[in-house]
Amino acid sequence: MDKNDLLPIGELARRTGLAVSAIRFYEDKGLIQAMRTMGNQRRFLRSDIRRLSFILIAQKLGLGLSEIEAELATLPQGRTPTLSDWQKLSRSVRVALDAKIQLLTRTRAKLDECIGCGCLSLQRCQLYNRDDRAGAGGGTGPRYVLD
Amino acid sequence: MDKNDLLPIGELARRTGLAVSAIRFYEDKGLIQAMRTMGNQRRFLRSDIRRLSFILIAQKLGLGLSEIEAELATLPQGRTPTLSDWQKLSRSVRVALDAKIQLLTRTRAKLDECIGCGCLSLQRCQLYNRDDRAGAGGGTGPRYVLD
DNA sequence: GCTTGACCTCAAGTTAGCTTGAGGTTGCAT
DNA sequence: ATGCAACCTCAAGCTAACTTGAGGTCAAGC
């Protein structure tokens, strides 16, 4: 009931739906850690399923891996995260999500104004207000837009 | 009052806030077209300012260049787009935006359920429903998530 | 004991959306 | 007519988030 709790990478992949290569990639990036067998094979904790699941959800919400790493870093080290630890994380993500929705909603309102005036013009249209130009979309976008 | 209306690339860059290299890149991708002087320099129409502005806005809303290209393709060819042409486009983008907001909002609702149950578990949590896993975030994300 | 599938590392390739650099030409002002 | 900023092309580089491939090892069943 001890070694039984250690999963090889393929198992973890099966359980989470991630590709084996993706999990190795995440380990490389420090998002997840693994023990090694004598034969140098990775063995993961059961709780890593949840960790990876969290990564998937957070990505789905548009967070980048580095942001996710930051979130995960708030989990307690040394011990397996409890349910309430995860709830805390979820709430933190919820906040980020709220912000994203708000931003999109505000942008939509401006777009509506723009449809009204039909301008799409740099000088007049609110959508071009520099101050407001940060991180609106979820995507990568050109530097300029994300400045 | 004719040649006067043709802008060199630097002008266009200044007016839109885009980098010259970005504009050339967009031309390469077919998002915008230019005439050439005898000396092989690009000359753009005034209406291209608006075209580029549209690209910026659409990107801000999380659309990819290929999606934007598709939108732009609905503009009339041969003549300079009218105000009402642009309004039509704006409305089309508004629809996409609505969808994006809805998706995020639904996801938020599920996240709330998840906070409630605290599971984050592949078997039980709605967030993991495969059928629902398509294109939620704005970002690129792993293939798997966007399938 | 040997085959087979899961595992290992490390390097290079992929897509998106650009930027940077090298090396060369144009065009406007003086 | 000359200087210099702005323009040109083409190739390579960059970040994110992975995948693919080459070449090799481990472990479990027959």
C-alpha cells in the first residue's frame, strides 16, 4: 500500500489525458516533480493527478504556464495538499477569471460604441486608448498590444 | 490629391502604432495589400489604416490572424470599404466576442461547482468533461485541450 | 533468455506572431 | 550631386507550449 501509490508516467498520462511528453515537459519546467526508481524511471504521487488536472483547468482559463507555476507555488511544500489547499487555489483562479471576463465585457461595451460611431479610427475610437491596451485577449498577440 | 493619398509604410506604422516589420509581416500573410512605386517601395491606401486598426482590435479580442483574415475577406473587393461595411464586420466580431464571454462565464460557473465539491478530479468534476473541452481559453494551449 | 512495450535523454522541429540583422537601394533635402 | 533617413529582401532568431525522432535502457511475460 505504499509503492502501490506511485504511478509511472504512462499511468499518469492515461489518468489525466495528457501526453507523456507533455508531462515530462512540465517536470522540466518545474510544474511537477517526480521520484526516480533505481532504473531511473519516474514515479509520481497520486496527488500529482490533481496537480496536472489543475494545470489543465488553469490553461483552459487562459493562464500561461508561468502563471500556473506561480499559483502552484502557493501550495504547501512537504505535505500532500489538502482539499482546502486546492479550494484556496481554485478561488485564486476564480479571481483571475473574473478579471478576464470583466475586461472582455468592457471591451465589448467599447466595441458597441464603435459600431455606433463606425469610426474604427485611431484618433477617435475608445478602443485605441493606449492605457487600456494591456492583456485584453487571452492569446499571445503582438508585443505592442500587450505592452 | 491623388498620390497624396498613398502612404509609405512608415507613415502607416506611425498612424497605427504598429511596427513597420509587423505591417510587412501582415502583407506577407495576405491581411493587407500594397502598391509599389517604381523604386519598389510599398504605398498603402488611407483605408488601410482602418484595416490595420481592425486587425489590432480583433487581436485584442483574442482572434488569431487566420480568423481575422477570414473576417477581412468578407469586405468588398475592388472598392474602398464603406462605413457600413465596417459596421458589418464589427457586428460579426461582436458575435465572436459574445461567444467567448459566454464560454468563460460557463467555465466560471463550473469552477464554482468545483470549489464547492473541492474535487478537481477527472472522474467527477464537470470541468473535465471531454465534450466541453474545446477552445475555452483564449490562448494557444496544448493540442489536447483544443481538440 | 529473449522479446516487447514502456521508459529514458537529448536535440531538433512545429505554429503563431513577430523582431532583428545583414547587406543593399531610394528618394528627398540641401 | 551628395548625404542620410527611410525603404527593400531574405534569413535567422525569439517565446510559448509542446511533439517528434534517434538511439538506448528497463521490466515483465513466455
